[in-house]
Amino acid sequence: MNAGDAAIEIKRLSRERGFLLVGIARAEKLPSAPLERWLAQGMHASMRWMESRVDERLDPTRYLRGARSVVAVAVSYAHPDSNPESTEPEIHSCRGTETVKRGPSARRAGGDSPVTGGDVAQRQRGAACGEQAPGSALFGALRRHRTSPLCDRALPAPPIGPAALPTCAASTEAAGPRSAGVGNGNCGFPAELNVARYARGRDYHNVILKRLRKLRVDCERAVGGHWRTSVDTAPVMEKAWAERAGLGWIGKNGCLIHPECGSLLLLGTLITDVELAADKPGVNRCGSCRLCIDACPTAAIVEPGVVDARRCLSFHTIESRAAIPLPIARAAEGRVFGCDTCQDVCPWNRSPEGDPDAALAPRPAQSALNVEDVLALDAESFTARYIGTPLMRAGRNGLVRAALAVAARPLSEKARVLAEQLAENDPSEVIRAHAREALGA
Ligand code: B12
Ligand code: SF4
Ligand code: SF4
């Protein structure tokens, strides 16, 4: 099979296995400066594992001897707002003369066709047109922005009409009322704890890795050669490969953005020594927009595309086990596990195309947590509740620590009683310290 036919076959197999997007890049050494500079400046904070296997991270031929191609895949987790307060979005997107109702019911009824990536013809956005029914999730989200004391402080005034839109390519293509396929996950729960969208269902590592392993077997059968899989699990720069494979571009918020599906995507790769026809790399379409940089509650986007983990809420609430510095904790305003702000404000996430992955469907009980419930967790009840979910990454101690740090002040009476017990008896010094701080506030 020649490289072109092999690429077509691999893409077909990828879609058959349930990947929304797939593209191919030539396996070659990545420029080392961005990663080396990021590490040298300490932006990886305490993620020491980022320092190891740098050679492999930068060069796929070191990870797999004789590697010639990188297959990048993505799934979407842009499920309609899983906040119990929101209603189903009624968004109509116009493509030429065709009007397609979008939203969960339309999807269930087969209203959306699958979206393709890589070199496969992209669907056109069509004429600049977007309608939003009053009373929909969008208007609900904006109302919450205006009324929630948390969000008024945490976020800049939301852009409502075309005049307020930034000058990035999205604003000229999709001018019209701001249509929010996804709302701001941090809004509407001032007294509660917010979980980042990607973490509201099953653990994506399990879902994607299982699929990738099956796909690897399919690929070996179809075109032979050696294949290695990765989804966060290996020294592979997944965003860089997705960009090179034409899945989109790395935006100023540091995330891979697909022009139709937005950035609420999770990525994986297959590295192979089989020669496959490569796609054209994605082209950056952020333009002069800087909404994400300005909206970040902790100023963690220190340069376009460069996130300093030492300031990022995602790092402090998910990866770090240490005490959360007070200025970061105050700015978190209820974000107990991860953060979506720099993606929520992005115009490219207004009305994402492509079916969100059913295997990653959000569970309401995992989307917004109750402070008292979290403070009452012990190791056993934590595992029983969250096994198989991304929350396991923080562990019971990490989650309780973050809840104490980011919960709204003053604590409720019931939360105070629990915090007093934690301050006194918890085996973790970090939890005891955060509990004391929460009680003193
Ligand atoms: C370490 C890590 C983090 C760290 C550091 C974040 C970061 N931006 O690097 C922390 C814990 C903060 C984090 C947070 C999040 N993460 Co994370 N994370 C990773 C991980 C494991 C490695 C990323 C890495 O190598 N960083 C080091 C820097 C130097 O690398 P880089 O940004 O990729 O740099 C390359 C390019 O960006 C480019 N580059 C560098 N600078 C610049 C500047 C410009 C202008 C441009 C155009 C390019 C560019 O060159 C570099 C090399 O070629 C990847 C999985 C993986 N193995 O790739 C997931 C990954 C990036 N994370 C992911 C997710 C979902 C998140 C969160 C959204 C989770 C959440 N909701 O809380 C946040 C988003 C925060 C953000 N705005 O980036 C997804 C992103 C999917 C997507 N659409 O892009 C990934 C790919 C996991 C996956 N398998 O899907 N993450
Ligand atoms: S995830 Fe949150 S804290 Fe981190 S860069 Fe984005 S907006 Fe800032
Ligand atoms: S919000 Fe950030 S990532 Fe999105 S278009 Fe604007 S600059 Fe780019």
C-alpha cells in the first residue's frame, strides 16, 4: 500500500473507532526552544516528570526507533452545559441554504453529521449566521454572569454583540449574537465547587487509551509496522503534533483549537514507523484577540500560548499536592478541580461542531460539588465515589485541600464543623493548615 492509500485507511479506521478528528504529521524533531525555555524558567512548577525524557518528548524517533509518521486523534467533550440550572441550547447554524438545528435533541435525531479533520475536506461554516433563542442556555449563562457575585469579579463583562467581539478570524466568520454551545462552567454555583468540564464524566485516559489500543491493532493489521500509543501517558507533545497534523492550531490560551470543533478536545497520538501521507499543519487564527489572556483569573498566560503552571489553577488544583498559595486560592472562586476560563471566553468555543463523545458524558453529581460533601470525604468514600474519574488524580487529600482553599467564605455552619474536625485530626498537614485558614477567614 502506498503512503496515500495507507493514510486514507488509517483515517477510516480511526473514525470507525470513534475518534472525531484525525490527521497525520511527518515524525521529525520538534524545535526544542519552547519546551527548554518553559522548563528552564521553572514554569512546570513541581511537575518534575516534565523534566525527564526531554529528548524523546522532542523527537519521536527516539520514542520509537525509525518513526516516520505521527497520527493525531481527538475527541470532543463539548457537551451542552451540564450545570443543572441551564436549559438545552437551541442554536441554529446556517450553512449556505441549509439550516440545521443543533443541540442535544438535534444530535440525538441525527441532526449533526460527523466532522472530519486533517486533510479531509472541512465543512464550511457557511454564511455568518447564528441564531439563539431567548431563554436558551446562552442567555441563562449571560444572566448568571451579570448576577453572580463570583463571576462579576472573576470575568470581564461578557461580549454580547458583534461590536464587543475581538478581532480574531472567528469574529468575522461568526458575527452575530454570541452563541454559547458551552457556558462558563464557573457560573451559577457561587456557594458550590466547580469541576472543569473535561473531568465531569469518566476518566478520558481510560476511554481514549482503550480505543487507541484497539486502533493500534487495526492499524498493524491493515498496514503493518510498529505503533506506539499515547494520551498523556508518554513523553509526547500532543498539542504540537495535533497542530502539525492539521487538527487546528495552538491558541494563545495554550490549547489546541479546531476551527469548527473549538478547543474542548482531548488528544491522543499513534507514532509509527510506517510512512503515511502527511496533512498540512493548522494555521493560527487567534488574530489580535486576547480574551483568554485577559480573562485568566491568575494571569497564568504569561505570553501568547505560554502557560506558567505556577500560576495556573489547573496545576494547583489537579497536579500539585502542596498548599495552594492564598492569592491563587482567592482567585479560584470555587474552581475546585481544573479551570475552563481561558477556553470558555474563546470565540472559537461559541458553538462547537461535532458530536461530543458519549463515553465522556458529564454526570451532574460530578459537575458541581457541595462543600460539605467534599469535606466529609475519607479515603474510602472518596474512592468509592470517584473511581474511574479524573478526580482520582487529585486524590482525597488533594480534593479536600482544594475545597478548603477555594470554597466561598464564610463557610456554612456545617462546613465549619467539618473544617474544625479536619484542622484538629486530619493526618495531612496541608489539610490541617488549609482548614485553619478557612476557619480564620
Ligand atoms: C503539562 C500539562 C498541563 C500543565 C501545563 C499546561 C501547558 N499549557 O503546558 C497544566 C497542569 C497547567 C495543564 C492544564 C490544562 N490542561 Co494539560 N497537559 C499537560 C501535558 C501533560 C503536557 C503539555 C506540555 O508539554 N507542556 C509544556 C509546554 C512547553 O508545551 P506546549 O504548550 O505543548 O508547547 C508546544 C507548543 O505549545 C508550542 N508552543 C510553545 N509556546 C508557544 C507559543 C505560541 C504562540 C505557539 C503558537 C506555540 C507555542 O511549542 C511547544 C513545543 O513544540 C499535556 C499532554 C501531553 N502529553 O501533551 C496535557 C494537555 C495539554 N492538557 C490538556 C487539558 C485539557 C488541560 C486543561 C484544559 C485542563 C483543565 N480544564 O483544567 C488545562 C488547560 C490549561 C492551559 N491553558 O493550557 C489537553 C489539551 C487539549 C487541547 N485542546 O489542547 C492535553 C493535550 C491532554 C490531552 N491528552 O488531551 N496541563
Ligand atoms: S486554566 Fe484557568 S488559570 Fe490556567 S491559564 Fe486557563 S484561565 Fe488561567
Ligand atoms: S480567546 Fe485566546 S485562544 Fe481564543 S481566539 Fe482569542 S486569543 Fe485565541
